[in-house]
Amino acid sequence: MTTRDTVRLTAPGLYTAAGTDPGALWEALVAGKDTGRPSEFLAGPWPETDTAFLVDDPDAATLGVHRRVLRTSEKQARMALYGARLALAGPGARGPVGGPGWGLYLGLPTVDEELLRFGALDRLHRAADSPQEVAALFAREVPPFSGLSHLNSTAAAHISAVFGLTGAMAAYSPFSDAGLEALIDGALSVAEGENAAAVVGAVSPKVHPLLFAQYEELDWNGAVPGEGAAFLLAERAGDGTGDGVPAARLAGYGRAFGATEGDRAEAIAEAVHAALETARTDAAGIGWVLPDAVWSAAGARAQRAALDRVFGALAHRPAEFTSERATGVLGPAHPLAHVLLALHGLAGGRRLADGGDGVREEALPEPRALVLACGARGQVCAVVLEGVGK
């Protein structure tokens, strides 16, 4: 089913090292602003880099919640809640939010909380016959509510509770395709009448030494990690308030799967062609391409080969751009952050392009943008966005 003429994407909420909205990210990219932080801010060493793209951990006042919420969540969940608040309670705030017609669709990373060290487990084992000593060890060694903090579902639970979202919902994890999976299914839930509106979002992993272990196992290519959250609202076309917030339609989408490096490029090209077809356009109708900021060498090669297949025959290929230089690699949040950049560009008829050592802003030749997500295990999503004005 197409969402082209029935669903409007709006209310962008973006939290990255560059700031708290797509406009701030756009300006940081054009200005060449250094948004990284020294590695001393990390929880531990990150190989081969002196900086990472970190965000502050939102506090209870920023999130608008009781401080107890902070004890039942980890930084990923708090970044997600802040992204949702930026979208729903920010400058483009609309009327009443919540109720059974409001759904929630999230792209979430794997939880990278550090588990109890083996030394602590050994001490608990040796103290098993002494309830008093076990209790003392738990108080000293185990963080409060550590069981809850290891559930990604806390992100969905806190957002749902704060904003009263009780409609249909789903969560996707753990790789970069999760954000666009959430976008596609959230928009479809509105197009098919399952929800009147759907909050769609994605969050990055928090940068932690354990994250490097995950990246290294999946053929890490040296990309620098970043933290952040990206959120928006999918609503029925015509339900918007006309408040001047950038908006777009999800004109087309495609999904595919390429399990090995040999067939991954074909899968990406297949997803792009499906997105173009449902958007009722072709390669020449795309004015801007925002590839995934992949962090595996195999994924980067496959994405490059696929884009060459799709756009290689054009006399003038659309500009390709990723926000990685100002945000780092955001995992599931990165493609959705690109969606928000596309909304911002489509609203002003502009795009960003790599210009050697910097970024240049230029006119958008066609009113459509293609955004890609390439999961580390071969999952692929492609979406075509069209501007609908303000």
C-alpha cells in the first residue's frame, strides 16, 4: 500500500552533537563547525580517534519527568525520550497529543550497558550462604533497577507514558535499517487507518567501549561513532496545523535483504528501484541522495556499487551527502536524521553537497530526496521523500 497521498511527515525533532533541530545540523555542516568532543568524555578508550560525537545525558528537568524515571532507564532511552519531546513539545507543537489513535514506532540499538564484572559475580557466589552479605554486595555492586535498564522496551514505555500514546506500536532493532523500518511501518499504520497519527523515532547507541567490541565484530571501517536521536510525526494528510514546520510525504519505499557481500549491492539497488516505482518517478526524478553512514567496509562497498547501478547512466547524477562529519555514525538514528535533513532541504528547495574540504549549499533540482539504510546483516530500506510545502 502506498502512503504517497495520505500521510504527511512533520514535527522534526533531532538531537545530535550539532544541536537540537535539523536547522542547527544544517548550519553546522555548512559552517564546518567542529562538533566532536575529546575522548576524555568517553566511558573508556575508543580506538584510533581523539574525539567522538557525544551528546549530554538529558536530566529530569529537560525531559519533563520525575527523577525516578532516570533510575529506570539508560542513556539510550533518555535520548529517545528527549527526541520525542523535541518533536512533540517543541516550536512546532500542535494540539492535544496522545490517546488510542496515537501509535509509536521506534528504531533501537542493542543495549550496550556494562554487565556485572566477573569479580562481582564471584563474590556473590561465595556469599550465597549469607543473605546479609549478599544484600550488602547487591547494594554496593548492582545499580538500582539494573534489570529494567537493560530493556530497550523502557524507551518505548517511557515515551508512551509521558505522551499518552496508546495506539498500535512496534520497535525494531538493532542495526541502521531499524529507523527506516519504523518510518515505513509507522506511515503505513496511518495510511491503513490503524493509527490517526504515529510518532516515529530512532536512537543511536551510546558511545561506550563495549560498542567498539560490537562494531569490530561486524567489520568496523574506522568510522567515528556519534550519539543522538531523530523523531518525527506521521499524520493523515490534511490534519496538519499549517504551523510553518517543514513537512514532506513518504512518496515511495522499498525493502530488501542481501545476506552476503556478493548479493548486497543487488539488494540495495532492488530496494531503490522499488522506492522509485512506488513514488511514480525514476532515477532522473531524484534531486538529492542521502546514503547510509555505514561503519562496515562491506556495507560501504555494496552501497557504492548499488548507487552506481541506479544513477550511473545519468548525465547529471544527484548530489550524495551524509551528515557524518558533524554527527558521527548514529546507527539506527542516522537514516532517520537524514530524513529530517531532507525535510528541511525540501521545504527550502535546497540541498547539501560535499565540496572538497567542506560542504556547500545549492538549489535542489528535483523536489525529491532518496534516503538509504543498510543494516550490517544485509537488511536494506530505501525511501523517497517529496516536499509538500509548509
